Amino acid sequence: MRVLVTGSNGLLGQKIVSLCLKNKIEFLATSLGENRNQDCPNVNYQSLDITIQSEIKSIFNLFKPTHVIHTAAITNVDFCEQHEEECNLINTQAVEYLFNAAKLYEAHFQLLSTDFVFDGEKGNYSEEDEVNPLSIYGKSKVNAERILLKDESDNWSIVRTIIVYGTGNNLSRSNIIYWAKDALAKGDKLSIIDDQFRAPTWASDLAWACLEICKHNEKGIYHISGPETMSIFEIVSRIANHFSSSTENLSRSNSKDLNQPAKRPPKTGFNLSKAKRVLAYAPKTLEETLDLI
Ligand SMILES: NC(=O)c1ccc[n+]([C@@H]2O[C@H](COP(=O)([O-])OP(=O)(O)OC[C@H]3O[C@@H](n4cnc5c(N)ncnc54)[C@H](OP(=O)(O)O)[C@@H]3O)[C@@H](O)[C@H]2O)c1
């Protein structure tokens, strides 16, 4: 197996690189600009802007991957809402460029997608549920998924996930779990929404599932998330409880108080039956991971 990873400076990309190193899987890590992950040897790294087809062509020609794990994306939902063209270029158009290159080399193409493809009315989504995105980000991922779904080749997988958290080197953004742990420790006044429900996902569990799908050449859509769906308020309360932080300054609020540019699905969370059955996926609970962050 020769794995080409995009977005290797990102949280998931870094975890995939760690697993490749640990399991002696041949890989080439790529991201925009320089290698910011000091755990990734420079010999395994090449910069790649996924929006430039000539760069994609030379990377494929150089490395000749058997598998592509495509994690790179614009992941800031509100930025996407306000920069539709850029979002569509990176999250959709670039997928077409990479998928076409993968087909030329008969490489398995794996696309990372999101719970934001759903409208959040139902919750506990399975792979067969209808998509209905509420945001530009969600639509950009649905359109990327469609590039694969409508293609004659079936040499691809789509891995949808939910709030990914974990540790990393020089990450360009934080995540709710870290932010909450820090803010609670400082005793900050926190007003946390209690009307959005998610299943937070330990990045190492997700990376394991991505590689497992590649190893066994599993095809189709996979829902990969943490095992429990809870409100954002419950996530923060459980972090407070775990670290014995005071909840004196913690209060509940509503999504509409936040006035965010992008609409969010109220309740997502995944039915993990397929991942458990096919991959023997056994994700960690929130509490099992908190001492590791
Ligand atoms: N994080 C979540 O909560 C979450 C939830 C659902 C789905 N997902 C999906 O899971 C995947 C991985 O998420 P993540 O949290 O690991 O993302 P992340 O930490 O935001 O990393 C994304 C990476 O994409 C790279 N990138 C952006 N534009 C690029 C370009 N033009 N060319 C090459 N690389 C580019 C960035 O590279 P540089 O750092 O080098 O700029 C960044 O490292 C994404 O596809 C995301 O949509 C994530």
C-alpha cells in the first residue's frame, strides 16, 4: 500500500501520518505550504496545493499511490458561508481534480466528509439517509460526494465524521474540547448552546478507520464518529466534571443567540452499525480520551 495523504498539516492528516509511521505503511504526506508537523519526516513530505492540477499531476507521477486519503478542506463553516467561491474550489472542484488523477493510477480514493451534509432534523444518521445540507460548507461536501457517487468506478470511499478532536503539532485551529478544558480551568464565564447535538470523534479513532477502509479496500460510504451523541452543553459539562472544574460560571444558551453566518444542523450523530460490523470499529468515549489531551 502506498498512501498519498492530503491535508497532512491538519489534525486528521497528522494522525494518519502517525499511524503510517507506526505501522510502516509507505506514505507521502502533502499539505499547503511547509511541513508543520515535526513528527512527519521531511523525506515523506511534499507541498501540494490541491487546487492546482499541474501540482497534482506531478505528485501522482512522483509517488504513484495505491490509495489517496483526502483530508484537505476548508473546514471553517462560517468562513465557507462568506467565501462561497473559495469553498467550492477547495472542497468540491479540487476533489474532482484529485479523483481524476486517482482513477488514472487506479488508486482507491477516500474523501473525508461531514455530518453537515444532513439537515439535523432526524439525528442518528445512517449511510443510507438522505442528505439535505443547510450551509455552503455542507453543500460543498455533498457536491464532492456526488462526484464519486455518480462515477462508474467504485474504487472510492466516503468517510463522514463529526467534531474531530485530539492533539497535534502547530494546528491552524483549536477545537471545542481543548477550548472548553482551558476556559473551564481559567474559570471563564461560559454560555454554551444546549440545542445542538453532536458525537465528538477522537481523531486517532477516525484515522484508524480511514486506514482500515484502505487496507481492506472497502468501498462506499462510512459513518465514523464518537460513540455518544450529546448537546454541546453536555460535552462541556462532562469535561468540567472530568477535570473537577467549577461549573459556577457555566450557563446554557441557544443557537440563535450566537448569530453565526452559517446555519447548523440541530441534531446529528451517527448510527455506527456498519463501521462496527465491517471494520470492528470501537471508538473511545469522551471520558476515555480526556486524560490523553
Ligand atoms: N474537524 C472537524 O470537526 C470535522 C468534522 C467533520 C468533517 N471534517 C472533515 O475532515 C477532514 C479533516 O479535518 P481536519 O479537522 O483534520 O481539518 P483541518 O485541521 O482544518 O486541516 C485541513 C487541512 O487542509 C489543508 N488545506 C486547505 N486548503 C488546502 C489547499 N488548497 N491545498 C492543500 N491543502 C489545503 C490545510 O493545510 P495547511 O494547514 O497546510 O494550510 C489544513 O491542514 C476535512 O475534510 C473536514 O471537512 C472535519
